[in-house]
Amino acid sequence: MTNRLRPLEQSDLPELADLCHEHAEYERASWNEYDRVARLTSLFLTSDDARCWVVEGDGELAGFATATMERSTWDADCYLHLDCLYLRTAYRGGGLGRRLIAEVALLAVELGAVNLQWQTPAWNEEAARFYYRLGATSAEKLRFTLSPEKCAALLDETTGENE
């Protein structure tokens, strides 16, 4: 089976949305249904802020990687953030993950990023072993998120305190 790594194309968007859903399920994350194709179009096809690469598999997309430039206060510079890297189970272990990261790493070099950063759930030992084999290091951190509703509630609480 020959796999082709390439930039995202418009025709990939519905299947990319499906891959994103699979990725969320794999990482045991919540999933909200809304018009993902329109939002993915805005993120990756009408903006230069984010990049997406896909791997064509056997009549389907085998996986994808996405990245954005971010600012680091500690480094006083910009780094490339590998936001997502996901391969369908049938395509793991054959070098595609390494090829995707190499493509993202090339962009980091081209953009002059201070480094390439990403994260994976602590329970994902298979991914951690893969990343360590690449020579990556890790930092023990917790990642927190606030939904828009909780952001608004926090704002309401904070605004009420100042009145």
C-alpha cells in the first residue's frame, strides 16, 4: 500500500472532520457537533495561521497533522505548535507518524521557530514511546480548558465583584 503525504485540499474537509471526531474519541475528549467543514475551511484554507497535512491511505485519509505558530513568553520567541497528530489504527507503526512530524518539523525550521512543541494525554504510553524514540523530551504539566459558557460565567462573576 502506497501512502501519500500532502497538504490539505478542499475535497478532504468532510473526511478530515470525521478524522477529528475519531481523534477526539481516541483521546477520550468531548465532541460538539456543528458545521466543522466550514470551520475547518476557515482554519486551514482561507488563513495562513494554521497548516494541515493529510496522508492518503487505501482509498481514505489515513491521518493528519496540524500546526500553528505560537508565542512563548519564556522563550521570548515563537514556536511551532503541533496541535494534532492522528493516524487511524490500521496505519500506525509504518513510519507515517514520523513522516508527518518530519513535515511539521520542516515548517518549524522554515519559519525560524525556536522549537516544535506538542502534547499527548499522559495515559497514551504508545504515543509517548514514539515521541521519545524521535528524541523528544517532555514536561509534566496539566492542560486546562474553559468552555465559552464558563468563560462568560467567570466574566459575569468578576464583573459583579467590581460593581
